[in-house]
Amino acid sequence: MKENKRISVFHWVVIALLVIQLLATTGIIVYLCLPQQQNLSVLGETGQQGVKYTLYIGTNDKDTYTQMIPLEEAKETVNQICSKYVDGYTVQEANGGWVDETGTLTQEETLVYSFADAEEEDLIAIMDEVLTELNQNSIMVERSDMTYTYYSGE
């Protein structure tokens, strides 16, 4: 009888160890699968998470492959369009080149607009108007996740 009792205790110990191992394995799997809290610190300040969109807008006319609208006029046109849909943006001037469908390298001045946390439908509205106003084939759009804060000094 003592032998049966010993075997029974041994079985319970083995079962308990298996249950503990199963729970530990499950906990590790759940931990690895859950999204991890990201460090939202920027320059020691608590940052915010957001989305940044960047538009690359060429200034060459899609039909003539030449710049028909002066750069400053094109920028003013796009600024006015952006102001109808978003609260803020950053604009930069760049020079770029691309190879067209015939294999010809085309150089052009490009306007680069950045938007923080803009709504996609607003960006689509901006791009639709810009395509028409500047007579463009397309606008390159870049999306990136970001962490940001507004620095106001010490």
C-alpha cells in the first residue's frame, strides 16, 4: 500500500511539473506575440506617436516634359491647396531625375511636402487637385511611423 501511495505522489508531482511547464511556455508565447510598449521618449520628453506623409511633386508638365510653371508659382499653388485641407505642412525644394517609359532620363525640380498626422482623405484631395493644377502624371507618396514632441526650450 505504501508503494501505491508513493507512486501516486510521484505521479502528482510529475503532473504538477508538466502543468507548470505548460503555463510557463504559454506565458512566454503570449509575451512574445503581444505588441511591446515602445519607448516614446524624444530628447527626454514624453513623445507622441503619429504618422508622417511625404509627397514628392514634380514640376515638369506631363505632356511637354518641361517646366511650364515657374517653381515659386507652383509652390504657391500647392501651398494654397494644402491650406484648404490640413493645419500645417513643411515644404522643401529638391532636384530629381527619373527615367520615363521610353528610357529617357528627365531632370526636374521637385516640391517635397511633409505632413504630420494628416488624414488620408485630405491627402488624396490635395493630390487630386495638385495633379490637375500642375498637370502631373503622378505624385510619389511616402508614409512612415514616427515619434515626436514639440520642444519649447528648458
